[in-house]
Amino acid sequence: MRIAKAVFPAAGLGTRFLPATKAQPKEMLPLVDKPLIQYVIEEAVAAGIRNITIVTGRGKNAIEDHFDVSYELERVLEARGKTDQLDQVRQISNMINVSYVRQKEALGLGHAILVARDAIGSEPFSVMLGDDIIDSEVPCMKQMIDLFEKLQASIIATCEVPHSEIHQYGVIRGIPVEGFNGRVYRVQDVVEKPPASEAPSNMAIIGRYILTPEIFSILEKTRTDRGGEIQLTDGIRMLLEQQPVYAYMFQGTRYDAGDKLGFLKATVEFALRRHDLGKEFRAYLKSLKL
């Protein structure tokens, strides 16, 4: 089995970024000069995935427009001789085969994945969340696909987080698997946002998954939580009863772009790495009297 498709849940309300997200999708907030979702789409493409299903909701038309062809803009750029910008715009619309499915209500990550069922079919697939921007030499999803080729099982991306922050994440309990330098664990349980005193580890689940198609029938049967949502962690817990699931400690730096402070940190660090901006931006930061 190989991974050829990815699901991008993008139907959330983005309440942590209000009022900026009142009239625009959180996924379209710019990180330097590209929207958040484009970074994650580019990671998928770099991992060899070109068939993308984006789960949208009300008010998400800007996402569809971004990955569509913009004839008027292309004509203007071509007429003005701005070939570099023209190439950038065309690259965005040409880099993926994209389809959209509608999540009519924001009923949780598990429900968002379930509504993509017809687009995915009966093959393993990846799930990639725009809140997590991961900078790494080898794209995080490429690392996971390489691991999937060896394990042929569902894989959850994880990273260590401070114990004081563990209550903000889904957390895994697992046993190390030999031969993977301490980076792969056989998952025994997953817990959604446990109190620090009850967390089974400090290994937090990050927004990258590879899932086998059996997850769909499980999510159909998964009960909603107290908030009326279908949680993916509950579905994975049930999947564990049928087949192995692994956790992978990916190599790279993860930025929580769904959090205001994390978004600001990512903006600064990505700008500093830019050849066209980094030198002047670094000099500006040093000049600040803080």
C-alpha cells in the first residue's frame, strides 16, 4: 500500500484568531507572504502527494479561490512583464489535484475526516492540519510515508512538549519499537487533553497522520463527546482494538500556528530564514530598544 491522497480539514471557525478570522479563513492567514495552508500543501507535494481533499465549511471560499486559476491576475502580471510573480501564481494552481467536500457543521476532526470518505475510498491516506507548520530538512509527511512503507499501519506524528502544556494536546501511551533509534512507538492508548497529573507521557499528538481506511467505519460508530463533536482520538482508540497503530517522533521544528504566540514566532523565524528579507529584518530586530 502507498499513500497517494491527503485530507486537509479546514472547516473550523478559527475563534482563537478573532476578529481577524471573522470574514476570512484562519488557513489563509499569511505567514510572511504565503497563507498557512499553502505551507502544508507544499509539504504534501514534497512528500509525493498530489491528490488533495480539502474539507471546507461556510465562509471558506478564499481557500478555493487561492488554489484555482486566476485568469485576470495572470493577464495583468503578464502584460506588466512580472514573470516571476506570474510563475508563482501559476505554480499554486498547478501543483495539486484538489477536490472540496463540505462539512456543514464543525463537529470535530473525526467528523471532518469522515465526510471525506467518498473522496478517499478504500486506501490508506494522510491527514494534515494547517495549525501545525513543520520546518524540516526532509518534509515531515515524507518521513512518515517512508516509515509507512516499512510498517504498513496507521502512524501518528508526535513530539515532546513541556509537562505544563500537555493538557492542550492529545497524548499517547506507547512502547518503543526496536530498530528506529527511539523514534517509533507502538501505541497502547491515546488520551485527549488529559490533566498533567494524569497524562500517560509528554508525547503530544501533532497534526500529521497516516490512517488506514478502516478508520472510516470506526468514526461512523464513534460517539460524540460532551461538546457534540466526534474526536479522532476516540476513533484511533477504537482502531487500536483492530490493528496496530504507531507514533512517530518526527525530525524537525514544529510551530503551533493555531496559537497567536506560536504564529508570531513562526513569522519571525521564517522571515529571518528568507534570503530576500532575513538580513534586513535581523538588523531591524537588533535595532529595537526592548
